[in-house]
Amino acid sequence: MFHIAPEGFSLDSRPLRLLSGALHYFRVLPEQWPHRLRMLRAMGLNTVETYVPWNLHEPRPGVYDFTGLADLDGFLHATREAGLHAIVRPSPYICAEWENGGLPWWLLADRDVKALRCQDPAYLAHVDRWFDRLIPVLAAHQITRGGNVLMVQTENEYGSYGTDTGYLEHLATGMRARGIDVPLFTSDGPDDFFLTGGTVPGQLATVNFGSRATEAFESLKRLRPNDPAMCMEFWCGWFDHWGTDHVVRDPQDAAETLAEILRDGASVNLYMAHGGTNFSTWAGANTKDPATGARYLPTVTSYDYDAPIDERGGATEKFFAFRDVLKQYANEPLPDPEPPAPLLPASSVELAESLRFLDVLDELAGETVRAAEPPSFEELGIGHGLVLYSSEIPGPRGPYPLSVHGLADRAHVFVDERLAGVLERDDVEVLDDVEVAGASARVELLVESMGRVNYGMGIGDRKGVRRVLHTQQMLHGWSARAVELGHGTPDRLPWGQGRAEGTGTGPAFHRGFVQVEEPGDTYLALPGWGKGYAWVNGFCLGRYWEARGPQRTLYVPWPLLRAGRNEIAVLELDGCDRPMVELRGAPVLG
């Protein structure tokens, strides 16, 4: 059996150094899991680690999904078939640069839930129901039952959030009661306040860091002298936000820190070994000030993470630098790395069919909701997408500022059907000199949500607008129509009905087709476009923001394509002059 002692880990009475790598099943298509897992072994790893995002598996209360990208059971079977041990870090909260840190958006619509990640009774009732469904799936894969799962995390980096250790104990008790009998652990930063706030007696404490390994382990040992040293997240790369520089880490610098960790006798989990992609609307966000939520920073679609195995599964310079370190600790020769899938030939694709977004609102939106003040996305029952808010400004009156309070996260503002401007959270939230010449003016806000904050005090990030003012006067009498965006959105559109005029000046859908002889990987580029969403054969690749970057291509995995005709659809929000896209053989991440 798997055993933990101050000097380290052992399995069946033999010492076991955990050489692990993070690979999130929900960021990689299932057809690609075997290849990515074999790449972990080729790098010299013996273990794979994954989070479990609650919001992916329970998109609405009591409605569960464990299929496709959400096939946790299938992924754990694949890890065992690949000859790897497994570490699982389940919900409720995972951070992971993932939408709302893994917490379902609908928790924010439950008025009985007063607080998250604590012993709030209504919140815990949702957690307990979720555990009833999740934990039996995990328990079946434990090493104590013939599987390969060695350890399970209680909750993630709680010391970065709060001090309610009774909450952590509730989670641990719930896991044990539902069948988890392998060791439980926590993971936090190495500083004393992280560890004193986020650890629980009787559970292994691990630390997360990117450098200064010896110092981090000394800090852990001072507070937890009987715990073996393990870095649960060795940050060997980093993630990107829209509008910032692409982050990379020198391969040799990262390899030297990995070597330091192993020289210290510690176990390690590379975060990330293979990053993958934030498909659809699953990318999260951060804030510059976690306490106030100021300076909102949404995360890009790619989760390449500058990891040793890149977004399409290729071995990088960092892969070989890590392999040189890890092979010194291997019990047998390492297998050779495998190449990723072939690339499609480069080509250009015209998206010849177009539909104005506002023209197809009836096909996409739910019922009109009327309220005195603008209802939030959560109150309207959608996780992410677009909401058209409409009201009236009484007149006649002179030009005054139109200000939007609580904007989350971007709004196209129309006055009497004319685009008056685009507002953004933490940037421009006021339009100057909005005049009403007649008895009234119709004001409409098409509000787009980006990722919910996934770290710190900013979690629980609600979407929409809180209020709209014309000068100091609050506008009342709102109607709202919500459009949830995700997989399958283009399938609901009335293509072929010839409503293409004027699509260059406002939000519009565009569609075209590409012929493929044999499926392969490719990268979708949108030069000259602005901001929006892209689909291939109905699968939402994610958000693009060509006008801002740093990411300027979207990874298209080969399993999304088929021999013959393939559909490419784009929702462009800011307008484009020429709806032409490109398929390229290399990514542009910044």
C-alpha cells in the first residue's frame, strides 16, 4: 500500500519518489489523452496529476455531465493504462485559471448562499450533493481498490483565501464518508500565513512555488516537521492575460530549479507538464488587487503555459532539459517522445455567409425579462455569453454622460440603434455627451462576459451591469434578452436566409467551409478581425481578441475535423472588413 513517512513516500514497502506532471483532462480532447500521457512517461515522470472542475461536471444544479471532455472515469482508466500513478485534486475550488476557480456560476444565483469556501450551510449543501455524485467515481480508482490514485486533495490553496479550517475538515469528513481511504493532502504557498491558514492536522501539507526550492522546504519543515517534502505545483511556466505580454521561462532556469527540488530529496509535480486549451468560455480571470477586484485581467484561450509539452503535444526545449534531469531518477530507460499529429496544409478560408447578431436574436435568446434595474447574467440563468439590455432615456434633454456601473465585462452601447461606443470594465465606463433630441431615446447595451475571477477575494464574480445613469439619474424599466454561448451555438442559426448586409459595422456571425483530405492539427488565425468567438464543426474553440493579443491563433485539434467538408463559424463583435480566416502550421501566442 501507499504510505507517507517523514523521510518520504513508499509503495508496497518500497521507497517511491513521486515525479508527477499536471495534465488536465478537461483541457485536452479525449482522443489525445493517450498520446499526452505517453509524453509524460517519455519525459521521465511516473505520476500524473489533475484537478476536477465542479462547474464543468454540474453545469446546472443536479444536472451532471461525465462525458467527452468531462469523462473523468475514462481519463483515470487512461492514466492507469499508460502506466502512471495518479494524484487527484477535486473540487469544490481548484483555481487553475479556470472559470470561477471551478465553482459553478449558479451558486451566485442562489440567494440562500451567503458565502463561498466556508461553513455557510447553503453552500455546503450544494457541495455535499456534488460529493455524493463525484466521490464514488474517484473512490473506484484508488490504489486501495486496485486502481492507481495515490492521494486526493482536500481543497486547493485555502491558505491564500481564508482561515475556516472547519470547512476543510467538513470536506475531508465528507470524502472519507463517501469512500476515500487514500491519504488526503493540502497545497499552499510556503509562507507561514499560507500554511497556518490552509493546512489541517493529520493531512499531508505540500507547498507550491516556482523557485527557491530549498528555502520553501525549510519553511514547510518548520511548521510540519513530520511531513515529507513535496512541491505540489512547481511553476515551470506561466499563463497569459489578454492585453499583456506572453510569459515564458528559460528552459535551463526551470530545469535547474527542478534539479534543486530533487537534490533536496523531495517529490514534485510539474505545473504544468502539458497545459492544453481553455476551450469554449472556460478561461478564468485575475485581478491586480485580489482584495478589491480592481484591474480585471481575463485569461487567454490558450493554456500552453510555456509547459515542456506544448499545446498540441509537442516536445519543447524545456521537455528535453527536464528529461535530462529526470532520467537520473528513473529505474529504467525512458521511452522516446512521440511526435504530435500531422499538421494540415496552410490555407485561407472565406467565410462567405453572414448574419447580423441582432437579426438572429429570436433564434438564440430566451424569453425577455423585465425588471426595474438590469438583472445579472446569473439572475437570467446563463453562465456566459451576451445579454442585450434595453431601456429609455426621457427627453428632450441636453448632452450628458451615460455611465455604466458594475460592468462585467464589455458593452457595445447603442443609442437609437446607432453604435455610440464600446465600454470595458476597469477602462472606459462612461460615454460623454449623450443627447436626447426627442421625447425619448432608446439605449441598448450588448454586454459580453469574460471569465469569472478564479483566485483570491475576487471569486464569486457576477456578470452583467449593476446600474446605468444618464448624468446623475438612474435609468429604470429594463428589458433583457440572454444568449448563452458555447458548443453548438452556430447550429441554432438560420443560415442561408440572406441577411448579410452591413455586417462589417457591428456584431455578426460569419460562416465558411474548408475541405480536409485527412484530419490533422492546425491553428486558426483571424488577421484583421477584432474580438469574438470561433467554432469548428460546432465545437467552440474559445475566445479570440485579435485586436489586443497576445494570443493571435486558436489551436484546432485534429479530432474536431473530419475528412471532407468542415464548418468554420465566427461571432465577431467589433466588425471586420473582410471575413477571411487562415489555417496555419504554427501558433502565435505573443
